[in-house]
Amino acid sequence: MESKIPTLCKNPAIEIPGARALLETLNSLHAPWAIVTSGTNALLTGWLDVLRLPRPQEVTVAEDVKIGKPDPEGYYKARTRLLQHRGEDDIKDVLVVEDAPAGVKAGKSAGCYVLAVTTTHTVDQLKAAGADWVIPDHRFVEVRRKNGSQGTFTFTFNNVF
């Protein structure tokens, strides 16, 4: 079966190992999550459709921001939208999962913890950008609901560089 390629993209869709399982777990736990991408809405929608990945509660794409990453605007917008979606005043800790130095810098500038995956850049590049943790890919992330808590989750990272 031939892979469909989203408009304006020359590379085939490739699923990052562990991404589907992580997103399905977040959804099953009703954990708030968003996608913040420098890509366009059409490109993101195309990738999600081709890969048949779970959809987030909120999305921030290139059209939603004035300045792209490493500016933190996208992460600020996603956090605000998640708060509105959940009807809450604040989210104490936010974990950003990134694969590029510009995204790592944006997440850190937005006051978030940043977990970086080495799917597009090296460990050294991601650490130099300020990542709190660096792992090979999403297979090395575990998420659970914190005992006795409705809206608090714990993340465990394995094979950290």
C-alpha cells in the first residue's frame, strides 16, 4: 500500500517509535495534552490522518503565532487553551516533548520542563538547547495517574542520556 503524503511535504510519514502508545495512554488517562508545531494546520492534519494518530485536546500551529520557535508564544497559547478546555486556573507543571533545539528553547522560555527525543537532532544539540532530559524516542516514557489525584500525572523516563 502506498503511503499518502500530506500536501507541501516531500517525505513519507514515519511514526516515531512509541509515539502512538504514549498518546493513547495520555488519552486513556484523560491527561491534558496539546501539539505545538511550527508546521501548518494542513500539514499537521495530513500527518495525523496518514498516521491515524490520536488527536490532542488543543493544537497550536504556524498560523496561530506571530513568531515561531524558539519564541515561546506557541507554548503559552497551548497552555492557555488547555486551561480553558479544562476550566482550570493553572497547570502547575507542564512537560514539553521536543525533537529540535528551537523547540527545546521555546519550551524552556515558556517555563516548562522539556524532555527531548533524539529522533532528528543529537544528544549534544538537545542538551545545549537546555533540555532537562534526553531520550532516544517515545518508547522510553511511561505516564501514570498519581495515586489519589484526578489531574496529576507522573512521568518516568528510561534510557536517559
